[in-house]
Amino acid sequence: MALSITTWNINSVRLRLPIVVQFLEQFRPDILCLQEIKCQNEEFPADAFRELGYDNIIVHGQKGYHGVATVSKLPLSEDHRQDYCGMGDARHISAIFEWAGRRIRLHNFYVPAGGDEPDPAANPKFAHKLSFVDEMKALRADAEPGVSAILVGDLNIAPFENDVWSHKQMLKIVSHTPVETEGLLEVVSRGGWLDLMRETVDPSQKLYTWWSYRAKDWAAADRGRRLDHIWSSPDLGPHLDRIEVLKEARGWDRPSDHVPVTARFSA
């Protein structure tokens, strides 16, 4: 029995609905987790997903900003929304689904980007990001007895040297500063998570999921970052078949600056 889960920062689900539909028709993951949907719950285009067989939909939206949504062929239950930092932002949603005799808690995150200045004293957005990551350190993969866990989303941090195009040049750039990368790696270690992307792609290899809109020719420059992540509780590690980063989606019509990342499991 196979399972596929995709995470994708879509940068406005209504604006980019055509490429979401294109992706789902072509690749058919069991579950799709979207971030930065930029719409309120009632504005989410649920009918388009139901027409494709994604009848189970949980949305945590916000007017014009942020927002996460999980759409699934599999039933979803016990959904929960955590208000990190007490800001009222729609940045997290989780739910339980069942697969191969397991109950699995699926977390869908959109971590704050943090602005441009990596100084929490001068930049409130960066301070917010660091506080958000600090709160995530309490999130454990084994938080619920008898329940496995998967965490996906745009975490807006590229933690390893080969998660960015130039480690040396990125050390003072928000998303790869030491305070961010060390913080995210502490979330992983404290919570007992497996970084599934780096379980399948050796840390010595470059791995990106995001390419800036600012690049005139993003493909030629290839100055990417791995901002999107898929983690799991250790018991699911042996069931991981592969991770697929759909780089070609960055070149689709009116694309997001992020591309879909899919984890495929077998029972």
C-alpha cells in the first residue's frame, strides 16, 4: 500500500489554481499540503479540489496573508490549529489520517519569512521568526501515544550548507543565518524528527525547493534554497521510498517561487 504526501507553498491558491490542478491531475498525491494560500476559509476553492477526488479539506485561512490548507483523498480527523506566538496568524494546521494500520498526525506549517535584516532588535519580523522557531522546539514526533507523525511545510530556513547555493555568501542572509539554522536543527533533534529529504539525498549534495522571483533567469543562475521540508517520526523512516522535488514547476505559467515536494512511502 503506497502513500504520497506533497507540500507546496503556492503563493495564492486562487491566483495559481490552474497549476495546482495541473499538478494534481498529473501526479495525484494522496494528500496535498499548501502554504501561503492568501485567502479566508470561505474563499478557498474547495470545489475544484473535490472535483479531482480530494473530498477531505481542512483550511486555516487569513485575508490576504499567510494561510495553510490540507486537501486529502484520505479521511482527516481531529484537526487542530496552533496559534504560534499568539499573533493570530494562520500558520499551522494538523490532522490525523490512517494508513497501513497506523494513525498519523500530519502537521502543515508556514514559518514566518523574517524580513530582510537578520537583527531581532532592529527587525520585528525576524524577532517573530525566531520566537516561532523557539515555540516549535516543544513539538515532538511522539507527542501522542500510538500515533506516528509527519511534519511538512515552508519552514523558511535552509539549515545545511548544501541547502543554499553559496553557504559563505548566505551566512548573513535571512533563512541561512546561524541563529536560524541552529534553531531549526534543534527543533529536529529535540522533537525526535527525521529530516526525510536529507535521509534520501546526501548532505554533500545540493538540494533546493525555492528560486527567487528576482532572478532574471532562475534556471541558469540556479541560486536556490531548500526552504520546504518533510519530516517524520522515526518509525516511518523505513517506509520512505523516495522524495521528489518537481523543479520543472518553477517554470510553469505564473509559477510560485516554491516547487512541490513529494514524499512517497510504502507499507
